[in-house]
Amino acid sequence: MASPVSSAAVFLVPIDSVVVGVRRRSKVGPLQSLERSIATHGLIHPILLRNGNQLVTGQRRLEACRRLGWRRIPARAVDDLTDEQLRAIEFDENRQRQALNTYDDSKQRLAQIRQAEADLKAKAQAEFSGALPKNSKRGRKGEGRPRQPVAQETVAEETGVSRRERARVERHVELAERYPFMQRGGWVQHAVLEAGTFLDQLTERDRSAVAALLDQDGIPPKKAISILENLVTLSGTARQEIFRLAQSTDPHERQTALTNAAALPPPVDPGLLILSEAEAQLRKAARLCRTVEFRADLAHLASLATELLTSFSEANRNARRIVSQSAAPVDAPSQAS
């Protein structure tokens, strides 16, 4: 069933007529990436209005479109929703948008937060210094430097970023700078933070090895997090074997390291794959051969290849099963190994 929001009709409203009112966040933050997205793809999600022109959600989209020179903006009317529902929509939208921040977004937000904090501290210090008489003694009780020139709540109010969200932004930047593979496309804030919870359960040595294992193209965040989740459940010995294989010059062993890390069966022996192709070609050669003196020999070779392929396949399945069982999770994570 469609939600009341998604089922509401879209209409165009003059940007200058939209009343923003009091918002949860006082600053819209950086808009360059949003402007580029809207300029390239258009406005995918219309803003939400009630009472004709009162903004419910979409302040950043509204401001981005204004900066792009738009005169009208797509909107949906949500007059049937209660105040509680509207506040919940605004809160969820802001939370989801924050969770989709990339490393560059979080780094820029953190720089803005710290700059705002520095500006507020400088302002508070200047006001405090200017309030003292020139001949006053700063060393007496009650004078001197303020105990807390700028409260964190003041910084949060100025930047529109709560203390909790600031901690998440700082953690995002810290992890992405420590593990550069988390700066790649797709590694948004919530994925980085989730990966960090698993990395924290490993020793420092294992973290470096895991970072090297995951620092390669073709491993999306969801897959990387699944690998991390499995690795923390393995014994130290099993993890070290995976890391050893990951450093091999043999592509097959490196692939085996990834499959073991992801709790998947190891890759098929490359020789088996080639034998399978050869067996098919021998059977085809025996079937199409027009030279009588070689036809029987080809049929015999094809038969031998089929028998060998059957035995090889069974042996490879057993070997993969044994390796999979040896890489199975233990009862409790081992961090000391």
C-alpha cells in the first residue's frame, strides 16, 4: 500500500513563496554535491508542504534549487498528516540523509563543526577579555579563563549537528582515514561505522591484515562487512591462514583467502575447469571425426577424460567441503591469538 506521502500528487510551487519556519537544524550545510546531483538528474524527491506553502521537509533541496536559479520547485501536499507524523518524517529524513554521507561529506562537515567551535571559543574569549578592567587581576578566584568558554550544546545549536551525530561524523572520518578502502564509492557513514564495530574486535595486527585483504576492487561494502563479521568469529589460527593465503602470488590462493574469509566454499580447482573444457572438446572431436583410423582413439580418450573428470570433481568437492568445515566459526571469538 502506498504511503500518504508517496501517493500525494506533485505540483509546482514558486520557491520564493515557500515558508521555511523553525527547523530542527539551523544550518543547511554544504550544498555543492546536492546542486550537482539536481543539475544532472533533476529533483528526484519533491519537497513536502502543508497549508499550501509551509515547508515540512526539503530545506536543503529548496536552497539548492534556489541557488541553481530555479523559480519553481516540485512539491507534495501533506495536510492530512498530524504534527507528530510530520516531525517523525523530518527526523527520519535527516537521519537517513546523514547516514548516507560519504567520507568527503563527513570530512567537510567535521571541518565546519570544528571551525564553528573555534569561532565560538574565540568570540567567548574576546568577550571575556573585554569585560575585565585593564588593572584587574586575572589570578583571583572567579576571574581568569572561563571554565567552559563554549558549551557543546552551543556548538550543536550553531552547526545544527547534535553531540551524538558529531561523534558519528568524527568516527566516520577517523575510520576512513585509517582504512582508505572505506573512502571508496558506496562506503557511506552507516556502512563505515558498522565495519568499525567488527574491526574493534580484532587485534591491531589482524586489523592491518584485514585492511590489506579488503583493499581491492570488486568488494562492495556489504560484502566487506559480511567478511568482517565472519572473521571475528574465527580462531586466531584460522584467521592467520586466511591472511597467509591473501599474501600469496598465486591468484587461486588469493581467491581462496577471500572465499574462506566470507565463509564460502573455496574456489574450484582451475585444473578441473580446464579438464572439463577439454573433455567436452574430446567428445566433440570423437563425434565429428571423419578419419576412421583415429575415430576409435578419440572416443577412447574422451571416455578416459570423462572418467577422470568424474573422479576429479568428486575429489575437489570433498576437498572444498573439508576446507569449509575447517574455516567454520568457533564458539567464541579469539582476540588474543
